[in-house]
Amino acid sequence: MTCTPPPDPAITPTAELFRDDASLTECPATVLCVSERGVVLDRTVFYPQGGGQAGDAGELVRADGLCLVIADTRKGRPPEDAPGTVLHLPADPAAASALRPGDAVTARIDGTRRRAHMRFHTATHLLCALVPHPVDGCSITAGYARLDFHTNEPLDKAALTEGLARLVAESRPVTTRWIDDAQLDANPQLVRSMSVQPPRGSGRVRLVEIEGVDLQPCGGTHVANSADVGAVVVTKIEKKSAMTRRVVLGFAD
């Protein structure tokens, strides 16, 4: 393991640039630590798996041409990692040993994979506006997205596909803003998910709003306008239990 001295636990060691600008595909960064757990940077455009959304893949490129392929991205877990650490997981862990703390690199994500995540994640929020029931499961990948709704009511595949197309065509702006924990506690109706609760403890919670359609806490990556979701369809509706209906989304283009 090669690491710089551990940062103050009160300070987030990895600046998460994707939180404020999901369109970024690369950024300059400095290596803080290289270990069997992954590579830690001082800043990153890589989204770590969480909230149902898959982590980003891509590469870290040093000025001398060294390229480390990143297969996945995960959140660090205390006590091994300081709070807020983002771990970049190399496809070949042995190759990561060429990096050293202090190395300057360009962190570059797989833009096609990220774009699919953004489109699907915003589509799931549109789906929440069409199905007024709590969510008790979620998965967002580059190939599909699914939401599990806590309801015993039947859902209509054609009607939901038509509803999604309508909301996409309405070109609703998608924006983010931050509130504090107390504001979230005062507005519990904002939380739609039963299985994934908004992260607390940092003093602020990120809200994603689709103008006039949906508002809920979310740390994921999204498109800037519902029109950017493009053509999505409901590919399957399953009854997973007496009180769970699973809706699976796919791209139609």
C-alpha cells in the first residue's frame, strides 16, 4: 500500500465533481493513495456505485502515457477509508502499483456508459411521477433500469410507456439543489425510496427536480432535460411478491 498521510476525517478526501456537473467526462486529478482497495484521487468525475446506480468505468492517464483501466468505482467504507473516499477499482490490480501518491493524472470516464446511466436514471424519476407508490428496489445500469414499487395494484406496460414518452416530449428542465438534514426531516414526503435512504451526516442533502413532475433526494447522475432521456420503453412488468411490482425499462433507440 502506498498512501499519503490520512486526511482529516472531517474533510471529504475526494471532491465529487459529478454531483454538480454530470456532463463532465474528465478532469485533472492527483493520486492520494494506491492500495489493494483501489486508487484514491483528490477529485474525480467517476460516480461510485450507490443509490441503485452502477459505478463508472474509464481510465486514469498519466502525462508519460501510463494508462490504468478502471473497471468500476465504489464508495470507501470506514474504518478502512476516510469518510467521502471514492475508490477507483483497476481492471488489473497489479498494474496500479505503477502509480504513486502525488502523481498527476487525467481521470476519464467511459462517456457512453455514463450517458446511458444518466438517461435511465432520469427515466426512473419520470416513472416515479407516473406510479404514485413507494419504491422498494432500484437498479440502473447501461443496459436497463428497473424500479420495484410497493403496491399490489396492476400496472399497464403500454400506458406507462405512453406516459414516459409524453413526459420526455414535454422537455422538462432537470436541476439539482441542496437542502440540510433539518429541511429533509421537515419534508419526509420527499423520500420515495423505502430501501435506499438519503445519506446523512454531511450537513446537506442533494435534491433532483424535474420541473413540475418530480422532486426527491438523489445523489445520482442525470440529464439536463427530460427530452435528453430519449426513447425509453417499459420492456417488462413483473409481480415479484404480493406487494411488489417490478417495472423494467429499456432504450427504444
